[in-house]
Amino acid sequence: MKLDILIKSLKRQGLYIPEKFENLNITSICHDSRRATPTSIFVCRKGSIVDGHEFAMGAYSNGARVFVVEREIDVPHDSVIVTVDSCEDALFRLSKKFFDAPEDKMSLIGITGTKGKTTLALSIFSLLNQNGEACGYIGTNGVLFGDEEYQTQNTTPDTYELHKYLRKMLDAGCKSCVIEVSSQALWQNRIRGLKFKQCIFTNLYEDHIGGCEHPDMEHYKACKRRLFTSFGAEAVITNIDSPESDYMTKNASAQSIITTSASGNEAAHIFAKNPRIDKKGGIPGVRFDLCFNPKLIDIEDKPNLFIPAPGIFSIENTLEIIAEAITLGLPIKNILKTLSNLQVSGRFEFLTLKTKPGVLFCIDYAHNGTSLKKVLSSLAEYTKGRIICVFGSVGGRTFGRRSELGAVARDFADVSIITADNPNFEDPMHVIDEIAKEFCGSDKEIYKICDRKEAIRLAYDIAKRGDTVLLAGKGHENYQLIRGERIPFSEKEILNDIVCELEYSPV
């Protein structure tokens, strides 16, 4: 797209553009100087840690000659400098123009909350696609649509990346996209200018507080709430069992608020009754009676539904999935049929290995105290033997998680194998030792192993019939973050390799 056309989107028509740049064809808009090219516009966006103005010369060295700034920068005079009040707003306007506003031609579904965003988003994504409604997904597991898959750095990418992927989805025939909206994205205005058709609130717990994240819980809550008040949602779905539900939906833009309750609260539009643990094909799950308020949907029967994932929170997720699917017009019969076999990668993902009969392996993303407690408590209901928990905590941030993870594993697991989980630039043994402090005075069995592959192998070796092995913290992730590099790492592949090694090793 021509430079002068893009600049007009910033309402800067009077800006002087040197003759040699008048017909410059812009091929990208970036705020990472390493991605700058001679046909880029470099936006000096301020992030939570770094200020893009400080990297303008790096972008210049890579060929960029067009800069959008909030203040003066030190680059040679053969550059076009566009001064704006907000680089974040400019990035949105440029991206929207560059990709021809794909968000205006799609239905966007936004999901926020502390727990359940990914499970909920991927379930809605799968449910819609399996029922003939082409839908995309953007969130913790990357970007998915059709046969395409892309990895992203953040749960919710920046506005340029969002527009880029929405354009790809639209061109591929997607009519909707479900987006996990993080509190950081709301705080940093990454979803500026988007309009959501529906928004969903799951729950709220203390997380992402301190360091370069939220200063306190009130700030965290207020950022989450913006999704429901500031982005034009026509309908909001909320879990009224969460104490923060009223806070989130107060002054919401939506005319329609649909409520769910896993605890059987009959004031909700959709609620569950008679929940109980169950297994289907050897896979643990929950079964419950699905009930509807006649104001939403009037059916005499109370369908009995099995979900292949344990725990009350699996029911919470399921009810909100059903509510969303109903608002999108899917027949209830199709919804229930799809849900009975739906599993999400890295979320209560169960594996049985032929070389370890009677042992259940579970991969889950649980990476803080609250989520780990929920997973371990749920697995205990299905486990006759021991629970062996392999886990760690990320390096360089969220330091408060370490003690809570240790305390939960000490109290709810029989054997704990503490290992690396994205140590990045921090010594993984230092993180492990911080977690292990919670085991002082405990008689629980504990191992400390830096190499996560070795930790998984140990869990496999010591597991006996009736045991459950939980690999916690990585979930869907297929890498380890070590000294700034993403090193390929898949827990499923490691387990498969162990099986293959044992199957084909000489007797």
C-alpha cells in the first residue's frame, strides 16, 4: 500500500513527504526494529518494558526510513518522521487501513478470566468448525484456522498481528474468530478499536501481580472489566458462581447478559444439577444434568451430559460453551453431540501407554497454585494409587508462584518431581530450590531434577498400576524457553519416545 494513503489514516494529510518517498510501497508495519525493512513503517511503540523510540536507529540500520513517534528521535535527516499523540493508536489505525479492516467483516468472540480461557476458546473454535461454521482462534495455543497454524509470543498479540491474522482468516472464509483476551492486552490497548459480538467472563483469581505485570489485584480486575464495558459487545456470558461476576458485567455495553452456574443456581439461564464423577472409555470425566431457564430455551428434557475432563471447572467451561453456541444459533442437539467427545490439547489431556498398563498420564497447563490444586484434587477422585506430579515454575518472573506451587504439590501429590519450566535466563536449580523450600519438614517423596526430560523419565519409571502421573505447567507448549531461545520440547513426544525405546529394545 502506498505510503501517502496509509499516512492519511492518521489524519495527517498535511504532512510533507519527500519526493523520493511519495510512491513508496509499504509492505509491513512494525515496532520491533529487528523486523524493519526499507519498505516498513516503524512505529515507536512503548511496551511494558522497552520504549520503541530507543530502537529507532536500529530500525534505520535495517533500512526503515518512515517513523511514527510521540517524541523526537535521533535518526538521520533522510527519514520521514510522523509525530502523533499515541503510537499505540497510530499502530491500530495503520494496521486497520493496511489490512482493510477485517474485524469489521467478522464476528469476534472475546474471552477473559484467570482460568479456563484457552479451554473455552478452543472448545468454541472446535464446536463451530465441526458444525460447519468456519471459525478462527487466537490465544495461548497460537493462531488456528483451517489447516493453518502459527505461533505467537503473547496470548493476545499486538494490534498489527491481530489484524494480519484476522485478514488471513477472512480470506480463508472464516466468518468468526474466538480470541483469548488477556489482562495485559487490555492494559496495553492491544485490542484497541476492535468490536466484539460476544464476550465471556470465566472467573477471577489473584495472578499476574507484581514485577512488570499488574501492580495489584484491583488494577488486574479493572483491566479485565474493560472487555465488557469498552468494546461494544452485544451479548455477555458470565459465570455467576464467580464472586466477581457482578463487578465484571456492571455497566456492560451488552443488551443481553446470559448467566451460567455449575453449582445449580436456578437463577442462571443455564445450570447444572446432580454432578458426579464418571469414566468413559477409561478417560476420567464428569456427568451432570443440563438444565435451562425457560426464558432462554424451553425444553422439557434435562439432557444428561458426559464431559471427558474432571472437575467442577470442566462443568463451568461446558455451560459457557453451550451458552455461546446457543447465542450463535447452533441447534442444542448438535452442541451436545459435539461436546461429549471434545478434548483440548494440553488441558486435562489424558494418555494411556501400552508399556505402562494401569497407569494414567495427564498433561495439563496448570502453572500456578490455584490451577495445580484444582487439577490434583480432581485427579485424586479417579486415582486408586499414587499421584506423581512433575512440575516447575518459570524463571525471571512471577516469583510468588513458586511457594504456592510447592505448597500445593506437598499437600495434594504423593510424589513430587520438581524440574525446569521455561527457566529462561535464571538458573533452573535456583527456581527448583525455591519451590522445594515448601517441603521442609514434610515426609512426602520429592526429587529435584533440572532436565525436564529426565524428570519425565523418572516419573514413568516409578509409576505403578493404579497411579496417575501429572505433567503440569507445559500443557500445549512445544518448547522450553532457555536463555532467550525456544528449544523444541514436547512432553507427548517424550512419552512416545520412551514407549518406542522400550518396545524395540533387545530383551
